[in-house]
Amino acid sequence: MRIAIVADVHSNLDALETVLRHAEEQKALEQVWCLGDTVGYGPEPNACLALLRRYNALTVPGNHDLAAIGLLSTEDFNPDAAAAAAWTALQIVPDERTYLENLPHVVRQGEFTLVHGSLRWPIWEYLYTPEVALAHLELQETPYSLVGHTHVPLLVKEDQGSPDGCLMNYLEDGTALELRDRRLVINPGSVGQPRDGDPRTSYAIYDDEARTVTVHRLEYDIAATQQKMAAAGLPAWLIRRLSRGR
């Protein structure tokens, strides 16, 4: 079985549709796992939620998902993110609101644990330092975990022999990560708002037969999404950053 792993869609329907088309070509739509922040920033929150629900995606919420339904304060958001969250909150229809309200913050699925931020602080903590990675691994009860939130594809390997107790590596396009005995944390990158300097959408495919997780970067129609954002009156910086991948 092949499973599509997505994170940080951020209401970017053009990017999500591109990813799902590619996953279908790769025969990787038997299941979809979503690591949160389906909404926020972008122009089509309801359509993105509805599309993932159509695939019965196994989903955990992110900070922007909870902010959009009033379950998380935007006090610590930057002004543009807070403005987008306020706009998103006005768009969410009742069915999607109920769906987001009932999502579990952490999900265990076979050998994997799914969470948006970290196992220490599932909604908000960014896992991009050894200190956070080790705290996360101490709580990880499965061989592998999948996280989002940073918008950067990343691999963390537990390694007691290293000075930090773990190794952290950026995951390049096409990287086929072999799942072995060592405990791992994997971030597939962001579908809708990459922040690693590469504006292409990012997601991963888990192949349970080959025992691999492979990151894929795909071109999509960024200009179309930017036009929709401008029409919605979303902040200019959020529009510009899609082209920069930052």
C-alpha cells in the first residue's frame, strides 16, 4: 500500500490538487494522512477541507486550524497571520467547523505517530532543533513519527552516539528514506506554503511494501493562488512569499 502524507496545506487548493493528482499517478491514494494546518493563510479553506474529507484523510489539527474555529488565540501570531486567521474564521462553514473541532491532536497509526508540532506541545511547538527533537523522541512510543508546522522537509534520526543524541537532515526532492530499526521523525514539508527557499509544493509517499518514505516536490500554478488571495484581500506579504518559498 502507498499512502500520501501531506502537511500545511494552508487553504492552497491549487497546490493540494497538484499533490493529489501526482499521488494518484503514483497509486498512492489508498490512504491520505494529513499533519495539520489545512487552513490559514490561503484563499480556499472550505474547498481544501472538503477535498481531504472526500479522501477520508486521517488528520490531526494544527494551530491555524484551531485558530480558525476560535479554539486558539492569535495573540502570538504575526499580524499578517492573525489577519488571515480572522478572514478564515469568517469563511469556515458549519460542517467544516464541526469537523475541525473533533480532530484528535495526536494519532497513532500502526508504526507511525501523527502530530502537527511535537509530542510535547502537539499544536504549537516547532521541531527544528536537537533539544526539541530529543524531547519529542522521549515521548514517541512508535518507531516513526510524522510532523509538520515548520514547512521544511526534515529527517531526525535517533543516534545515541552523536553529541546531540540525534541527527537532523534536510530531505531533498526524490529522497527515498528507508525505514529501518532506528527511530525516526519525518517532516514531509508544506503543500501550500513551503519555507525552504523552494516554492514548489512538497509532500511524501509512504510505501509499506518497500518500507520507504519519499519526498516529492512539484510545480503548481502559484500565480493562480496569488490572484485568489489578492481577490480575497489577504495580506500582500502572504501573497508574495508563495513565489519565494519563504
